[in-house]
Amino acid sequence: MTDVPARWATWGLLGAWSLHDLEEGVTMPGWTARTAEALDRRGLAAVGRLVRRSRAEVWTAIGLVCVPFAIAAAEGARTAGRSALYQGALLGYGLHAITHVGSSIAWRGYTPGVATAPVLVAGFSIAAAGELLRRRVPLRPAATGIAVALGAWVPLAHVVARRWTSGDRGPRLPTRRPRP
């Protein structure tokens, strides 16, 4: 048996991620608007402002998160699944299905991404990891740290996207005014 995983197990990460994030991109702006309005009615307008995501912000954040996943898939293909970056992205991607399902349970309804999380996210991740194991690809210890770092990148990408799309460019340097 060869130790080279099937191409679907490496490039499939980017494909599965893209389909999952398509669901998020299509549903998140409307869902966050409705959720923010519900929070406003409960007197939680400040929380509602944090929850609300514009279409531009959502798609910008998706683009920012896509970059490391595209690189990870390419590295996975290049190294036949041995890349710690690929293995970490695969691990993090699979585990984040739990957050989607957990969020929907806590919310008691649909949350963006939950429709594709159980089958596409968890299912693909389990199948790809099984392919790596079946092909005897050694698992890299650094993959866990990379999964954590990618998990932290997602909310940070939303912060960056909000800054870029809101017109708020951050703190301004004080300017000198001419003396009269």
C-alpha cells in the first residue's frame, strides 16, 4: 500500500471548506441582522451591534480565512498529506463542526454553517483523516498547535474584515495645527 493519500483528501479540504463557507456567506448577513434586532428588542443593543455582520464584512472575512486553507490544501497535496499545516487545518476544520452544532443547540435553531457542518465538515474531515491513517501517513505533533492558531484566526479575520469594511481605519495620529 502506498503512503500517498488520494488527491481528494488534500485538495478536498479546500473544496469542502469552500462549500461550507458558501453556506455561511449566504446566510450570515441576514441571520445576524435578525438576531441583532431580537437583541435590540431585549435591551441588548450593544450586543446586537457586535453580532450584526454586513455582507461585505462576511465575504471579506471568508476571503481572509480562505488564504491559510488554500495554502494548507496545496501543502497537503505537495507533501502527500505530511504537512503539519495541512494536518492542522484538517483537524481544526473537523473540530469546528462541534462549534456549529453546539451553537445551534444553544440558540435552539439554525445558525449559519450548521446545515453543512455535520456531513460536509465533520464527514469530510473524518474521511480524509481516515485516508491518511489508511495510507500510513505519519501524524505531525505540530498539527494541534496549528489547528488552535487557525481557530483563533477565524474571529480575528472578522475583526479585520469589520475594520476594513466599516470605514473605520483605527486610531488617528494627532496632527499638528498651525499656530495662529
